[in-house]
Amino acid sequence: MSAILVVDDDPAVGESVRFVLERAGYAATGASTVAAAREALMADDTALCILDVWMDGEDGLDFAAEVARSGAPFIVMSGGGPGRSLESVTAKADALGAVAVLYKPFEDEELLNAVRATLGKKSSEL
């Protein structure tokens, strides 16, 4: 079964995003490192990847390029961080083919609207 892969090194954020998705009827899995996300992406039929930009020692935008090459759609989420402005993150994410960029903290409905616009269906239909 296809699932949404949520990648964030902050366990609270990853769990919260998965909770919102599951409550809305989507199947969701999580990864807290790029290495774990890479394994999940290669092993699963990922319907969508939602990934953080600033992760402990890892660059989510580099991983976003890998996701783009895999053909899976992706949404980038960012709360800002060292070395890049939100504007530069958005520009890079757009250039890589992100379907949306969410700025933390975001509302549940913003997340779900981006997912619905991308998938257009619930997990029961995936």
C-alpha cells in the first residue's frame, strides 16, 4: 500500500504531521534521518514525501533532489535555519519540483490542503 513518508528529525513534529494525516484517512510512515528516509523511499511505493529542510547534520533539500529523481512528489516544510533564508529555501524547493512549501508552524488545514492538492484522494484509494 502506498503511504506518505514524513521526514523530520524532531520526533514531535514528525509524530504530529503523521497524526494529522492519519486522522484525515491517509496512511503515513516516518523517518527521523535522511538515511532512514532513503531506505524507506527505496523500499516502499511512496505516494508523497513530506520533508523538513533543516535536519541534524543533514540537508533536506539534498534529499529532496533524490526524491525528485525517484519520481515521488514532495512537500518541503521549514521553520528557517542557519545559512539560508525562507525565501532561498522556497526558491530551491521550487527549482527541485516541490509541490508545496509549508512554513512552520503551519495549520493542519494547510498541510491537508497541500496533500489533497497533490494526491486528490485518501489512503483508502491509494
